[in-house]
Amino acid sequence: MNWTREAYRVYRVAVSTELQSRTAAHPVKRARAPWKPWRSTIGLKVAMGVSGILLVLFLVAHMAGNLHVFEGRESMNDYAAGLRSFGEPLLPHESLLWVMRLGLIAAVAVHIVSAVVLTRRAMQARPVRYASKKPAKGESRHAVATMRWGAIVIVLFVAWHLMDLTWRTVNPVKDLHDAYGAVVATFDPERWPVTVFYLLALVALGFHLRHGIWSAVQTIAGPNTRWRKRTQAVSLAVAVLLVAGFAIVPLAVTFGLVS
Amino acid sequence: MKLSLRIWRQPDADTKGEMVPYEIDGVSEDASFLEMLDVLNEHLISEGKDPVAFDHDCREGICGACSLVIDGQAHGPQAATTTCQLHMRKFSDGDSIDIEPWRAGAFPVIKDLVVDRSAFDRIIQAGGYISAPTGTAPDAHAVPIPKQDADAAFNAAACIGCGACVAACPNGSGMLFMAAKVAHLGLTPQGQPERQTRVLGMVAAHDEAGFGGCTNVGECSAACPKEIGLDVIGRLNKDFRKAAIRAA
Amino acid sequence: MSTDFYRDGEPVADAKAPTGPIAERWERRRFSGRLVNPANRRKLRVIVVGTGLAGASAAATLGELGYRVANYCFQDSARRAHSIAAQGGINAAKNYRNDGDSVHRLFYDTVKGGDFRSRESNVHRLAEVSTEIIDQCVAQGVPFAREYGGLLDNRSFGGAQVSRTFYARGQTGQQLLLGAYQALQRQVAAGTVDLHTRHEMLELVIVEGKARGIIVRDLVTGEISTELADAVVLATGGYGNVFFLSTNAKGCNVTASWRAHRKGAYFANPCYTQIHPTCIPQSGDHQSKLTLMSESLRNDGRVWVPKKRGDHRHPAEIPEDERDYYLERRYPAFGNLVPRDIASRAAKIVCDEGHGVGPGGLGVYLDFADAIDRLGQKAVEARYGNLFDMYERITGENPYERPMRIYPAVHYTMGGLWVDYDLSSNIPGLFVTGEANFSDHGANRLGASALMQGLSDGYFVLPNTISDYLADGPFEALGEDHEAVVAARKEVDDRIEFFLHNDGDRTVDSFHRELGKIMWEYCGMERSDEGLRKAIGLIRDLKAEFYKRVKVTGKAEQLNQELEKAGRVADFFELGELMCIDALHRTESCGGHFRAESQTEEGEAKRDDEHFSYVAAWEFGEDEPVLHKEALEFEYVKPTQRSYK
Ligand SMILES: Cc1cc2nc3c(=O)[nH]c(=O)nc-3n(C[C@H](O)[C@H](O)[C@H](O)COP(=O)(O)OP(=O)(O)OC[C@H]3O[C@@H](n4cnc5c(N)ncnc54)[C@H](O)[C@@H]3O)c2cc1C
Ligand code: HEM
Ligand code: HEM
Ligand code: SF4
Ligand code: F3S
Ligand code: FES
């Protein structure tokens, strides 16, 4: 039906031209025209939520995959190889991996771009700080700090992590077919700062997800008060499981359970 | 009661402001927070100084004019209470209290503690109504509304437009205010025909006014004197999503 | 009759009230009134001052009709007009309860409730229009209380025998105003209404006898500007704040009306003031306003004071036989449920005799102990929980454990600018709606009727009647250099100049508080010849001192709240004096006006229909006001004496 679009256009014109001149006592920063729903604060937030959930799904799979480490070198390396040879010879080598990677890159791009745009808008919308601090009382007490600072830690981590375990630039094991060896090498007790950095990053990720998951659900599904409590619990559980599932690998290596 | 106050003083929109210390003695426990400021102002005027400007009108928690951030908290420490309804017995003798204006890019300071909240009106202008020109209405009983819906609509409609949600939100977002109106009208049968255009128009006006986005922090709801719940933001998001897909 | 403070003038010539059967008058008037062709409406500009129920509804409706409207309010948003504070509800003769209500009954109750001092034609029209208001508001999405079946709920209010009050929890005024505000914002978006918030009207512009514009001050920049138009509508609310302490919002004022009055508009029945019996008493000198507690509390609370004077014991320690349940004692039939004016005065009497409780002895107990015993705390909580919380927030006392303290407070003003049936003042082109006019409530307003009147005026009456006047327009275009405009601006400038340069030493509030005390003492719940004469003297002295000693800080070209207050208080002085003169001249008791000299043997109000069955419309005079009488006729409801024994 077209009336929606037409009436919507009328509102738009009214909002942006007439009203601005009529009632704005002060110059208002305009969004770049033309306004598109997906560029709005809510549109961006939906994009961030959806991409975030995709990232969560990736992490769940990744974590599960990592646990092959406990089944020994063979199993882990076969798993890694399996990912690469999926569908062969019907499909070219590494197709699944590249589909995943492209999806991942897209999700990360959307996630980061919307995060950056929203964060900038938020900073403009709140340019002055209060002189006195107050106790946080909201749903997600420290979400702002943990989400934004945490995100930076995660970005740094992923950069290192790719150089470490995907490209092996900084990893002693250069054999791309020996994922197991690379993992064991990177968490060698000698290289404890790396392990510590991984663990720190995981904590940051945990906080990011504790708020991120329920926030994404609230944005996408808009649950009522009762469901909000439940999604918050689920969100916390997923975050803890993910962090634990990831952390167990470096810890196991460090304490010699896997070598 | 004796109090040490630090109050944001700013002569006008273009001049830089600062926190200025004041001492005030003999404050009655029974006085409201605004009455305490009245007393301070009487002293200041007697000394030939400019009194502290602040917005207020009804002084009974319904007009939404009063707007102070007290010790970092919009409308002060008491839950579900506007500044005008906050009484000094919530404080103790010798306390130091910081008083600041609402802080948000969309709410520029006009003077001292007075800010410009006309952005809220612009959001309403962009669709926060039902088009029902005078005299065109059918009988009030033409459409029954289930009591649950009517009550839920009322809960959202209770918003007084004070702006505490924006002041408390770390993103300077006007979502709770806007969502309360979208939820109120969206919960009534009369509000259905314009439901989609309303939400698109209002969100556009909200963003254009310079409010930030919502990241579900929830400080807004905690500061809201009318206890508007976060579920209205969920409703807003949902309405918006549907409308945006249809308009695309 | 005393004529030492005023002069008698000609009776009011024409109230334009149509004749014929009362139920047909409004229909006839609408038909006889001239219309404006839609294409011409665009050429006509109407100023509406005020965005309360009366102003916002009028501005929105005129905008919808296609007039070009300029709308003003002094708050930062139209939504904050004082109507937002109304709690109880709005009456309408829908008869949804099938309990015998009808337009005629609402008409009858309102005339009688007004103690036979209102105009029958107006009241009947109000009752007719009441049903359309509810339809209109529901269509706008106003969330009125509903029953499980989905239909609208009603309650009985203010002692009415039928359930005709529609309500939205305890926030009816808020929800109705938001409906009107949203309709108004829709017109702003459509470009038909220019809305100016934080602007205060300071002067009326009259050209060749017609109201043609206003002078306003931008409260943020201090800029003085002129708005010219074909007609001016004042919807500026009530003036209860002349008493300093009242249930009105702090900004409520009489300035717009008073400026019009000084320019020739009659001010009618200024002394009719409604005092609400259940407000939270004053707690000290810092007090800035009084808070209303819903009247419904009297349904379950019992009112008492200690029998012993100055008894400062904790109420729980005062045994039954040392308590005086004075309402139950004096009015055995109605007990705690007597009408507002009677309950108020009874409280004043016991406090004046020294039985009052709480700070300053100005309070009586409203005790729920019996109700809690009878119904259980849970039930009481369900009924009044939010009111009890509010009480506790303000007083710090827990009303479940200790009886509430209440005291009467000024609440509503029935007087206002005189208007005819068309809501036009005696100045052509100046219309007045809502609480600002005097029209429909007589000497006493029934609960839940002010909201009805405001919306009736704004949505349905004014938009119909104003066209008859505008049909002659557009009037000759005026320039800002027209001498009348220049003169009006100069008056405003001079006044501001005066305040800012007066070398005084007292704050505006200190004067306002003192004026309020005088008004409350002598022109409050009970008035006497002697007291009123004294009050007039005191007001004149205080006013002289005000102009000598008032101190206003700051500059004109900025947000200056002291300057705003100074202008308002200056007008309150003149109004206060006129109120006292009006109260002095009306030697009868009627409705909210109780003259000590005119009471029955039992101490009840005694009307004097023979001498006072008229509206007192006052014309401004530099030396003394001039009284014009509009005789009231009662064809349909015959005057009787009220009795609640
Ligand atoms: C606490 C309380 C409870 C009440 N409860 C009820 C109830 O339950 N039922 C009921 O029927 N009635 C009730 N009333 C009465 C009712 O609320 C008012 O009579 C009614 O709302 C008045 O509406 P109005 O539009 O005439 O004026 P207001 O709502 O007072 O609006 C006045 C408008 O004029 C503007 N204005 C004033 N002066 C100027 C100026 N100089 N320049 C520019 N603008 C100006 C203001 O900004 C405002 O917009 C209650 C009143 C109070 C105080
Ligand atoms: C790559 C670096 C990352 C950056 C820069 C980043 C940044 C952000 C930011 C700024 C937010 C919004 C913060 C807020 O709500 O206050 C956010 C939300 C979110 N992030 Fe990330 N993030 C990153 C990685 C991840 C990862 C790896 C995941 C999942 C595994 C993830 C999942 C989420 C989710 C689910 C949300 C919630 C979205 C919403 O609020 O609707 N993020 N992210
Ligand atoms: C601490 C536990 C972790 C271990 C042991 C680990 C291990 C690995 C290994 C071995 C690889 C290479 C796989 C291959 O090339 O086949 C890899 C790739 C990757 N890891 Fe991790 N990882 C961990 C945590 C994380 C976290 C927390 C994130 C995200 C925030 C992450 C994101 C990635 C990404 C994006 C890749 C690249 C995938 C690709 O090549 O397509 N990892 N990880
Ligand atoms: S949502 Fe709450 S805090 Fe926000 S404007 Fe409305 S009442 Fe104020
Ligand atoms: S605090 Fe702000 S981030 Fe959203 S939930 Fe409230 S608007
Ligand atoms: S002054 Fe009206 S809400 Fe506080």
C-alpha cells in the first residue's frame, strides 16, 4: 500500500523544513539527507544487534571447534582440515571457510560501522559531563564503559589473534596445517603475557556479551518486562559459557593438560 | 539544616558556566527542594546578586517543568519523584549537594539550570498524535477498548515530558519519552491507522533534534519520575522495524 | 449599600443570550451566526493566548478550520499549562450508567451548584456540549478509565447523585490536556498554528475600539514584540495565586486578563473564589504552594479536632471523648461529605477557635483509623495508596499510622473577564475562554466542571461563535508604527524599566506573600464589612510600599524570572483590591462567597436574591471601579436555599 510512504513523505517534509524554522530556537544538527530508516538511531541499532548475534553464533561454533584440542593433535587438525575441504571436490577448496569468512567480515564491518556511528552520535548528544558522579541504577549498570572500552580491547585482540593463529605472523609454528601445534605454542608458559592478554580479552568479551546479547534481543524482539529478566539471565549464561569455553584452552595448555 | 551547595551558574546560552559554591543555613526539613532554592534566591536577591534560574510550575509532580540533576541524579535521589516533590528530609544536616542542569546536546542550557526542551515538542509534531479534527468523532462507546489495553496505554501516557530520561541516559537519547508516546497511541484502536507513519516521523525528528541512540542502558527508566518501563522502547523498536520494512 | 469604593454604571446592555426554549438556543445561535468562507479563513489571523484546555483546544480547532493562528504560553512547552494538574475528572451528560442523568439534569445541577449566580443559557449549552467532548477526547486517544467490558467507567463526584464523571486515574487534566496539546502540535506541523512558548503577553492592543493584537515579551531573550491579528482570544486561566498560597501552579497569573481589564474589558464577579477543603496544610514560611488531596478521601476519612484548645498530644493519645468530629456533629445527615464550601468554612471555624493541629494550628485531622479497622489496611491502600504516598512524601508522616492533617486552600476562581453568550468580552474582537472568563459556574463550581467548560469553550463554542465576528474581517492592516501599538509597547517598556531601576530592598516574593496573607485573612473563606475595608487599606499601603521598595535584579534582555514575577504581582495588587471591593459590595452570601453578616441562624450562607441576582461586571477606573450589572433570570431552575443539615 502506498499511503504509508506518501504520508511518511509528508511528515518528513514537515519535520525537516517547516518545523525547523518555526520552532527551533537554536540551530539543530541535521542528519544527512535524505533520511533513511536504516540510518536512524534505531535502524543502526538493529544492524548492530543482528550483526552482533551473528558474531555470537560464530563464537559459539568457534569455541566448540576449539574444544577439539582436548581430543589431541589429530582430531584438532582434522577438524581444521575438514573445514577447509568441506564439499570437495564438488566445491573449491576452502569454500565453506570463505563463505564463513565473508559473512564474518560483513558482520564485523556492519557491527563496527554502526557502533562507531552510534557512539559518535551519542557523544554529540551528550557533550558535557556531570560534575558529580551518581550511582548507576539502570538495567545494565556498567554497560556503557564495558561495551565501548571492551570493544576496543576486542578489536586489538582479534588483530593479534589473526596474526597469531590464522596468519601465524607472530606464532612460532608456521605450519598452516598444524593448528594444534600453533595453539600449544602460543600458550606456552614461557609466553605467559600472551596468555594473560587472551584471558583479559575474554573477560572484556564476556562483559560485552553480557549486555550485548539481551540488548540485541530487546532491540530486535522488544520483550516485555518479564521476558527481559529472562533474556538477561540467558545472556549472562551464554557469556559465561563462552568465556569459560574459550578460556579453558589457554589454561589447559599453560597448566600442561594439553601439550 | 545547614547545607553546602554547588550550583551550575551560566548567565546565558553563549557564556561558559561553572559550578559555584553557596552555603545555606536554617533549611527546614519540611521544605521541598525547590523551596530550599527559593530561600537561597531570597538571600541572593537581598545581597543584590542574580538569583538562580530554574524551571518549575505546578510543584506537584505533574507538569514536568522542574528539571535538576542533584548529585548526578536526574530529579535527585528519591525514586519515582520529581524535583518539586523531593523534600529536604531526604538530606542531612551538613550535606554538600551538587545541582546541575539537564545535560544533553538536544537540550541546550538557556540560563543556569534552565534548558531548552523544545526538541520534545518537535518530536510530537512529527506524528505524536491521532488525527481527529474537532467534531468528527463517533460516539465514545463506538469502539470498546479492553481494560488491559486501556491501562497499558495509560501507563505509557503518564509521561510528563520532563526530560529526565534524556538527562540520565549516557547516550543523551530521547527514546523513553518518544517510546512512551508511540506505545500510548499504538495501544489504542484509534491510534492504528497512523501507527506506521507516526513512528517513522517521530524517530526522524528525534534523530534530527540531536538525541543519541538507545543502547538499552536503562538509566532513563530508573530516573523517570513516572516509572515508564523499558518495555515501551521494545514496542517502539518493533513498530519501527515493521514500518521501516513497509516504507522501504 | 456602600458606594465609597466604587461607582454605579449602566447595566450591561446585552449578553446576547438567545431566547426561546432553552434546549434550542445553542442550535439557533449557531444557525444565526455568520460563517466565514473557507478560502477567506486563510486571510484571517487569530491570536490565542494560553495553551491550557481552553487555549490549546481553541487554537487547534481554529487551525483545523483554516484560520491562521498565533498561540502563546509562558511555559517552555504548551503541554505544561496548568490544566495538566487537574486530578478528579470531567463531567458529561452521557448517561452511560442509565442512572437518570440527562443534559437537563447536568444543567440543573450546575445552576443549583452555582448557587443561582450563573447564566442559564450558558450552562445549558455547556451541558449539551459535554457529550461531544468525551467523544472528541476518546477519538484523540485519551486513555480514560474503562471497565472490563471495554466501556468507559464513570464515578460520582462532588456529591452528585449520578455517576457522570469520566476520569483517567487521578490525572484526568493531564490526559485531556495532552490530547489537546497533541491536536495543537499537529496543527503546528501543518503550518496553521504558530506556537510561541516562553512568551508572556504583557499588553493588549486596541485600535478603534477593537482588540487587534498583543504585546509579548520573549522570556528567554527579553525581546518585546507585537503580534497583530483580527481577533484575540484570552485563555489564560485563573488568578487564585493572588492568595500567594493556592493549589495553582506557580506561574498562574492575572496579567493578561488584567491588562485587558485596564483597557476596558469588564471583570466579572472577581470575589467568587473556590476554597478546597482537603489540601495538605502549610508547614512553614518557606511554603510556596499548597497541594490538593483528592476529595474522594472524605468518603472514608473522618474529620476531627481535639476538644481542648492547643492540645499538642500525639493524636493516638487523645481519647475518643476528647475529640470533636465537628462535621458529623454539625451536619448529621451529610457528615464528612458536605460540599466543599461548607467543609472548608467549618475547618476554618474550629481552627480560629484554637482547636487546629499541626504547625501554626492550621489543620484538622482526617482519620482513616475506622476505615482501616472496617476494611483492612489492604483495602484502604488499594483505594488511596497513591494519595497516601504523596502525603507521606510531602509531610514525612505515615497516614496509615497517624491521621492526615488537612486544611482548606484556594483552588479555583469563578470570576474572570465578563463575556457574553458568544464568549466575547465587551471589547469587540476580544474573546475569553476557560477559567479566565466568568461565565458558567456562578458563585460556586461543581467538581469536574472546569475541565468540561474549558474544552467546551475551546473545541465547540468559540470556533462557532468567533466566525460571526470574523465574518466582518479581515480588518484593515496595521503597521507596528500605528500609534496604538507604539503606545502599548511604551507602556510595557516603561513598566520593565521601572522595575529594573527601582532602588529597592525587598524581594517580589516577600510582597506577594504579604498580599496573600491579607487576601486570605480578609477575603478568604469568610468576609465581613469591617475586614474587607481593612483589607483594602492594607492592600493600598502595601502596594505603595511595593512600588517604593521592590527590588528586581538582572537585566531586561535575558531570562529574568524576578522581572516576570514583579509584573504579575503588580497586577495582583490591583486585582486584590477589586476582589475586596466586589466582596464588600455583595452583602449576601452565595456559593464560595460567604459574608459573615449574611448567614442563617445555624450559621449557613444566606443568599439575597432580591438585591443580588446579578453578575457584577466591573469596569476599570483610575480612581474607582464602575459597576455594571447584568441581571440574571431563572426561567428553568427556580432559586432555592441550599441546606445540608
Ligand atoms: C490542583 C487542581 C486540581 C483540579 N482538578 C480539577 C478536576 O478534577 N476537574 C475539573 O473540572 N477541574 C479541576 N481543576 C480546575 C481546572 O484544572 C482549571 O480550571 C482548568 O484547567 C483551567 O484551564 P484553562 O485552559 O482555562 O487555563 P490554564 O490551564 O491555567 O492555562 C492557562 C494558559 O495561559 C497561559 N498564560 C497565562 N497567562 C499568560 C500570559 N500573560 N501570557 C501568555 N500566556 C499566558 C499559560 O501559559 C497557560 O498556557 C483543578 C485545578 C487545580 C488547581
Ligand atoms: C570487533 C570488535 C567489536 C566492536 C568494536 C564492538 C562494538 C560494539 C558496540 C560499540 C556495541 C554497542 C555498545 C552498547 O550497546 O553500548 C556493541 C554491541 C554488541 N556487540 Fe559488539 N563489538 C565488537 C565485537 C563483538 C563481538 C565479537 C560480538 C559477538 C560475539 C559482539 C556482539 C555484540 C552484541 C550482541 C551487541 C549488542 C547489540 C545491541 O545492543 O543491540 N560484538 N558492540
Ligand atoms: C582463547 C581461545 C581461542 C583459541 C584457542 C582460538 C584459536 C583459534 C585458531 C586455532 C584459529 C585458526 C583456525 C584456522 O585457521 O583454522 C582461530 C581463528 C580465529 N579466531 Fe580464534 N581462538 C580463540 C578465541 C577467539 C576469540 C575470543 C575470538 C573473537 C573475539 C576469535 C576469533 C577468531 C577469528 C575471527 C579467527 C579467524 C577465522 C578464520 O580464519 O576464518 N578467537 N582461532
Ligand atoms: S519518560 Fe519519564 S523521564 Fe522521560 S520525559 Fe517522560 S516522564 Fe520524564
Ligand atoms: S538510558 Fe539511554 S540507552 Fe536507552 S534504555 Fe534508556 S535510552
Ligand atoms: S514543577 Fe511541575 S513537575 Fe515539578
